[in-house]
Amino acid sequence: MLAFNLRDVAREGLTVFCLGAHSDDIEIGCGGTLLRLKEMFPSLRFRWVVFSACGVRGQEARKAAELFSNGCEKEINLKTYRDGFLPYSGADVKESFEELKGLAKPDVIFTHWHGDAHQDHRLISELTWNTFRDHLILEYEIPKYDGDLSRPNVFVPLERPICERKVDYLFDAFESQRSKRWFDRETFLGLMRIRGMESNSPSGFAEAFHARKLLIQS
């Protein structure tokens, strides 16, 4: 766990690592928060890593990363591990994390919730914690058929226009997912509305995360 020093961030800018198992995970899980951070820190720097982004899904992942990080310094890394089989490629995925360790130190890392029902998501969360032991890590949530939503402990209030823009970007970037029943505008807005209610957000909307340890310094 690393302290989130607001004074240093304001002076030096914010470096954010966004880690996702699949092409749309980052954007669904923390897209609104990323858009909010862009407003707060004009010199925001992104490193965007998607571990299963093959074919058209890779094209969609790159388009989404460009939309959500538009105007910011960024590096987008797309891996081509097989969807649903990440745990069985664990050694290779671990090597990818070792490569990330040697890069610029992030101020905050967004990754999957460790209790997620999807095996690919759980592996990415586990390797994030194994690799970045002295960093601030926020675990995002992905709504799904399995019904694995839990009780997050960190909330980011979001204004309604940011929530709408997040969902607009999702539908703009991930055309291959539009026909799926779970890929629904009201689902995405509804979860942010519930988290907004739970956090007493002034706008009524928020995204939520799990943090094992968090120390704020100013």
C-alpha cells in the first residue's frame, strides 16, 4: 500500500495504471472515475493494459482507451491471451506483470475485484497485488449474470454528464457487445445510481471500489 499524496499529485501530475482482463473491463469498472480524474488533473498520464484483446476486440479496446484517455499522455498495451483461459496461461501472464513492474511508478492502479466470479478477473487481481505490493490499488466491479456484486468501501461521486459520457463511450467503442443482454445502458447507469445512493453522492451517482489499505496525505 502506498499513500496517495495529494500535494505531490497536484505538483507532479498523476500516473494511473489501468489493468483489465478483457477489452471492456476497465471502461465498465472505472470509466467514470477516469473521466473525473482527467478533469481534476490535466497532466494525467495513463498506462492502459488489456490482457485478452484479440482481433476485433483488440481494435475495440484501443478505440475505448483513446476515448477515455483523450488529451492525456498514454501508453496502450494490448495482450492476446485467450479469453476465459488466463489462469491456464498463468506463467506467461505473470511475465507480463514483471515487465510492468519495471516501468514508471504509478500513483494509483485500477484492477479487478479479488472476489470476482470470473476466473480471468481474479487472476489479474491476484497478480496485481503480487506485483505491486507498495502501491495504491483500487479494485473495480463488473456487473454480470453471476450476481457477484459485494460491499465496496471506496466511492467516487460522479456528475450525471460524466456517467452519460461513460456509457456513450462504451456503446461507441464496443460494437461487438451491443447485442448481449448484459450490455445495457440502464444496467451501467443503474449500478452507478445504486453506488451514488450508498455514498450519498450529491448527484446521485458514483462508482465504487475495494481498497485493502488507503492512506491519504496532504
